[in-house]
Amino acid sequence: MRFAATSPWAALGWLLLGMMLGGAMVGYVMQQPPLVENLGSEHEPGEEPPDIDLGYAQAMLVHHQQALMMASYMVSPAVSQPDPNVVQLARRIVQVQSAEVEQLKGWLLGREAPVLPLNGDLMAWMKSADAELNVDEKLFLERCKQSPLGMAGLRMPEELQQLGDANLPMTDRQRRFLTWMIAHHEAAMAMSTLPSRRALTPYIRQLANEVLVQQAREVLIMKALLKRLS
């Protein structure tokens, strides 16, 4: 199926394709973690989670799926003579974010919630909280509105395919991976500040804080690697 470029569902069509491909590419993910319900919740059974919690979970699930796709290209056996430090970073991203993807799926399943927003807008939860946003969050939301996929930091499918192009020199491929993943991480961090302080579900609040700490650390590592490759 071909999605029209101006259709609000075009972005979700590409993202759904990416989610399916991401699941197929990452065949060696770590053992599935315990169900997220074990982490606790402040809601009564059957009660709908707040919009920030649900929206963040759906958006981060999509965001993580694309990170897994990018990182999987860098740890694929088809990639010859990569920098071992880049491979180590990519494997860590696969390991950590695969676990978080399974937890997010479990959390959404436990609440009988869809993995994507029904209105097709991945950032509707953040837009609806406009009065609570700080300056940085508002700037991030503006960047999301300008993105063809509706979320800042995401790459188009044809861009991702470049990471698997055997004709692309390894240094260029690794440089592209690091540049894109830095932007990807920085978007995840910008998206996580609101739920880190406003989410009502302990698991969602915990995840948002872990994203802020963990991905900030990885951004510093990637910038150092990128500088070395330049």
C-alpha cells in the first residue's frame, strides 16, 4: 500500500512498517522482562490511565522501535570491519531498548490500550498538555509539527536503508548512524521531561527518568565517537 505524503495516516503507515521490520531484525533480544504490572500502578483495575501516561507509552514504543532498527544495522553480520566501540554501543541500545519495548507492550496490553493513538497523532498527549509545558518542551513540540512523521528525531524509511547499504563506506555509515542516533536520543529526552514530572503511573514515571539519565550518557559517548571519526 502506498501512503499519500499529505495524509495524516502516512506517518503511521511508515511507522507500522518500521515496527514490523524492527521486530524481525532484532532476533537476539534479551529474555523478555517481567510483566510491567509487577512494577506497580496507582490506578484501580480497569481504570483508564491518564493521557500523558498512555500517550507517552505509545510514542516511546514507536520511538524505540526505530532505534532498534538503526542499531540492528550496525550489529548485523553483514556489516564488515565496523568500529568495535560503535558496535558495543549499538548492542547496548538493542539490549536495553528491546527490554523496554517488551515492557511497554505489556503495560499497554494490560490496560487493553492500542499500541498507536487512534487519532493518528503520536504527540497529541503533549499538545493537550500545552499549559504544563516548559520552553524546551514547546520548542520540541514545534519540531515535531515540522517532522513528516509527526515526531522529531525519527528518520524516513529510505534514510534508514542507507545504514544497510553495502556500497556506503564504513566510516560514512558509522558517522551517519551516530549523527542520527544522537538526534534520536535527544528527541527521546525532550519527550521524557513532561512524563518524568507529571505521569501518574509509577512505571511510566520511572521509564521517563531512566530515558533521561541513560540516553544523556549515551549521547556523550556518541559525540565522542563521532568526533573521533570526523
